[in-house]
Amino acid sequence: MTQPLFTPAKAGAIEASNRIVMAPLTRNRADNDTGKVSDMHVDYYRQRAGAGIIITEATQISPEGKGYLQTPGIHTPGQAAAWRRVTDAVHEAGGKIVVQLWHVGRISHTSLQPDGQQPVAPSAINAGVKTFTANGFENTSDPRALELAEVPRIVADYANAAKLARDAGFDGVEVHGANGYLLDQFLKTGSNHRTDAYGGPVENRAKLLLEVMEAVTKVWDAGRVGLRLSPFSPANGISDDNPQDTFEYVIKELNRFDLAYLHMVEGATGGSRDLQDGQSIDKLRKLFDGPYMANNGYDREMALQAVKDGDADFIAIGRPFIANPDLVARYERDLPIAQGDQSTYYGGGREGFTDYPEYIAEAAE
Ligand SMILES: Cc1cc2nc3c(=O)[nH]c(=O)nc-3n(C[C@H](O)[C@H](O)[C@H](O)COP(=O)(O)O)c2cc1C
């Protein structure tokens, strides 16, 4: 009998040929000045079109939303045209691809910001982490708190990026609400000390995220809009006094949109799946009415089991997709999994990006 993991499924209006999703993976290989992807990206994503859905590397919605060297953008027509070549290639290869819409907030450096300005954040609190600039790893710069009057501009930037994503031929968009970036910074108490309508109680801290979802679902059918959250992850120096309550509120509110999927990083991003007392991913997952996409540390066995047991509709796999372009075929046939070279994860050229072979090719060498 075919394992449910390998059977087609719908994420809202997105029809996936299987339930294995390529998780978003920043690879820092776009043109740093134009934010455009290139031929390399066309090949890289085409090679991975066997995924039920590809979620692109995080892609900034505005120049201000950028926080690392050589990440791609989706705020100019030129960037959308460059992405169009990627989406065409993935579609020709039978795959589906959504773009992850990203604003880094305080996880940035003045050297990456327009006119060397300060990064923006809910509050003027440095995350105390590193980012990657032209000078290598550097401390994040002190951010400034967004003025109340600036918030509509941020929402408009998401809407503009969502429109360009349509021009670029994507199958949908994923709003990046995870990993300590702008939307997560607003949600969580450690980074949001505002005293206006966007700070204080969870209803206020969740306001920006919900306004962004509202705006993006006006541009796209909600069945083509996903959201990524990481309730319990400390990624990028983020913390919350009571993440369970915060995210129970957020997820209940999300149900009004009828989204394509909710994508959750279960535990610490790229780290432990263990939670503290009183924290439950299961409880959060069950509050969501739509398709549930699980991520973080899943191997083949865990993915098979979670989908078979009905604990997840989709499993997003990150790191293993780097060195195994044909990951779905390998899982399906239980073939060996190659290990990626971490020194080429971030930045560089084709090496460690487009030169990982498929299993068959590897065996024939
Ligand atoms: C090289 C690398 C780049 C990543 N870039 C992103 C990103 O752009 N957006 C995002 O939401 N998560 C990003 N992540 C987190 C992954 O999507 C994923 O949550 C994490 O690797 C855990 O999943 P895994 O155990 O299947 O790898 C990145 C992780 C790695 C290792």
C-alpha cells in the first residue's frame, strides 16, 4: 500500500503531488545590489521540483526588510521577472512553488539598509545576535521603534510583494511569521514593549500579523496563502512570557482566513523539539481548522508516521533537501540520504548549491 506521505494532497487551493514540502532555506546567492535570483536558482529549484510544494528561501518585501547579504527580494518588477524563470522551470518539472515573504525587522545591520539607516523593530531593543554582512558575521545594529504612522506602510509592502509574487508566477505565498523576524518580534513580549495599539496585550501584539494576513489574502485567494510560525523557538534572540497563550490566541484568529496551511516549526528552529512544561504543539495544532504543515527535525520515519497518524497533513523538510535534490524519491524508495556541506549553506556559487547529484546518478559514477 502506498504510504499516505507519498499521496497527493491539497493545501487549500494548492494541489501537491505528495505531502513532503521543501522548507524555506536561505542560501545567500542572489545579486546583492538588485536582489535578483539567477540561472543558478533556476537550476537549484528545478532540481527540487519533486517536493509536493517548494517554499522558497525567505525573500524580502522591501529594501528595509533585508537583513543578510545576498538574499533575494520581491519588491521590484525586475526581481519578479527573475523569479518568473524559477517558477516556470519548477512548473515545467511538475512541481509547485510558493515564495516566503520576509521582513527581518531588527535582525539587520545598517550596512544592509537603504542609506545606512537603522533597522526597524517594534521597540528599540537590540536582538543581541549576529547577522551576515559584506564584512562577515557582525552584531545586529541597534534598531529604532517603528512610528505608529509607519505601520500601514509595512502592511502595504506585504501587499505589494504579494502582487509581485503573482506576476512572478508563484502558486501562492507563505508569510514568514517565524524565527524572530519582524512579525514574530511584534507577537512576542521580549521584543515588543510598545504602549500603543500594537503592544501590550496579545490582541495588540497580534494586530500587525493579522493585518498582514488580511492584506495578503486580498491580493491572493486565501487558499493560496500560508503562514509560518515558531511559537517556542528562541531563534534570533526572541522570547515570550507565555507563548502557549500567545499562540492559542493567534491560531484561533487565523481560522477566519481559511488559509492554505499553517506551517509550524515545532521546538527550537534546527534544534531540540523538546518543549517546556505547559507548552504543547499538539494543542496549538488542534486549534487550527485548516491543513497543518509540521517542520523541525523530521526524518523519513517520523514523516511517514506523522502523516499516517493524521498528526500532520504535510511535513516540511529543510536541511536534507540541500544535499538531496531528489529527496522525495529517496524517501519513497528508502534510499541512502546524503549529508550537506555546512560550509556552503550560506553564500558562494554553484558549489554546494546545484551540484548535489540525484541518487541514480551518484550510483552510476
Ligand atoms: C541553511 C538554512 C537556511 C534557512 N533559511 C530559512 C528561511 O529562509 N526561512 C525560514 O523560515 N527558515 C529557514 N531555515 C529553517 C528551516 O526552514 C527549518 O525550519 C530548519 O532547518 C529545521 O528543519 P529541518 O530539521 O528539516 O532542517 C533555514 C535553515 C537552514 C539550515
